[in-house]
Amino acid sequence: DVTGVDHEQVGDYIYSPVKLNENELNPVSNYGSEVAPFYIVLSIWVGALITCVMLKPGYAYETEYTPTELYFGKLSLFIVVSLLQATVTIIGCFMLGIDVDNPAMFVLSSYIISIVFMTIIYSIIASLGEVGKAFTIIFLVLQISGTGGIYPIQLMHPFFQTLYPYLPMTYGITMLRESLLGMIWANYLPALAILLAYGAAFLFIAIGVKIRFDKNAHYFEERLKDSGLF
């Protein structure tokens, strides 16, 4: 009574002191579309891994070809398989009705990611044999938690936050997220460049290892088989 203040107005102010005006730039219709970039990239990685496990990369000293010839010859076959796998994934995404903001970039990005992932996994297994298979599986497990595909990476353990910028799936998810949910070229182009650099790096390293240690890798793989552990 002394102040003349309306207590109901004061209560409304304390309850909601700020009025938010929301402006959604790239609205998404469902949760499935929001997490689609992670699961699409995950399926591409798993598909490449299964292909490299089922189809044997081979060793050059067993053939009339040089390690480099065998590497690129086999890689061409694996890349064709990866493109077929990506095509099935793309068709499935459209059939499921996920939100696709830029269909052309989504298709192109899926094919690029599939080729790069196949190159990485094939290079590791072709160079290290059974050990390479184990490494790619461990690599997969780390990327499931360390790429920020489901939860923001800032909410994850510091260990995964440290790994985040060094994992290939991080940049694949970024590329698909931009293609599916709204293109921001400042995010897309750096991710594309880094992912291509990963593929090139693994390719050149694998060639060097293949040339120098092809026979040794085969000998080590045979001893692992003899041990009965694999």
C-alpha cells in the first residue's frame, strides 16, 4: 500500500524476467533427422570394415605384382563396393523420410565419406593384417563416443574431447550435418579438406608400409593364426 506496487506484476516479472523471441533458421521435424548424420556415418564405417574383413587384401610376394600394384588394384575393387554400400544407405535415408536440406550435397558427401573411410580401413588392414582389423574395431569404439554425434562433445569426458579433432568420423558427421540440416559452408569446407587429407595420409603411409613390410606382415599374421587366438 505504501509503495503502490502491484504485487501480481512483480510476481510475473520474477517468474519470467526475460521474453525470448525464437527464430529457427533450420528447423528439423523429428529427432531421427537430428541424429541421422551420426548413424549414417557409423553405418558407412561399419560397412567398410565388414567388407575389408570379408575380402582379403592379399600380399604382393604371393603374386607376380608389386606391392603398389596390388594395393591399388585391390583398392579399386573395395572402393566400388563402398560406393554400392553408400548407394544403399542413401536410398534408405530417402525411403525413411529424413529431412534433407540439400539432396545433391548429401549424396555427394555420402560418396566422398564412403571412399575415404574405405581407403582408411583398407589401408590399415592391408598393411597390418589381423592386427589392423583389431585396430579398426578399437578405432570405431573410440569414434562412437568421441565424435559428438549424439551428445555435444563438451559434455563428454575430457579424454574424448582430446580425441575429437583427430577422429575421421568427426568430419564426416560435420559434412552430413550441414548437408542434411542446413548448409553452412564455413563448417562444411574445412571438414571436407581435413577428411580428404586423412584419406591421402593413410594411402601414402600404407604404400610405404606395404613396400617395406609386406612379407613381414604376412609372417606375423601366420604366427597369430598358429597361436589359435584368431
